[in-house]
Amino acid sequence: VPNAFSPNLDGINDNFAPGFDEELQILSYKLQVFSRWGDQVFISDDTDDSWDGSARGKLMGVGIYVYLIEVTYRDDRGMGSEVLSGDVMLMR
């Protein structure tokens, strides 16, 4: 999971999303991003969807945002699930 991104439309690191091993079969997934005040600014259950640094049509400010990722998967050892949380720095 990246710890920073810069949604400045330069084509480099413009979106925030976790990366998964190509051999991992994702069975269920949810990514949520929250402001420092706890407001949900992004939610998706699609692994191809990523946060572009906006919420409700407005660009979010530079700062630290908290993410919560819930994933259930299958790999060569069987099924598993994880809850990942942390923070990401939005830079412009």
C-alpha cells in the first residue's frame, strides 16, 4: 500500500490504491478513505477503482488521510482475509 500520492494529473502516482500480486485471486474487497475528522471521502469495492484525491466533486486538500482495506482472497495456500489500515499523504 503506498504511503503518498500526488493527484496533479502528471500521469505519475496520480491515484491511491493498494497493489496485489497477480497470482492472488481477490474474492471480496473494500477500500475506504477518511479525512482526519473521520469523514468518509472515498469508498469502492472494485479493485480496479482508485482514489483520485477528490470527494463529492471537490479536490481534497494536501494532508494525511486514513485508509481501511478489507480483502478476502485465495492463493496457493488456500483462502485468507486481511484488514489493513494506515495513512496516506495527499500531495499536490
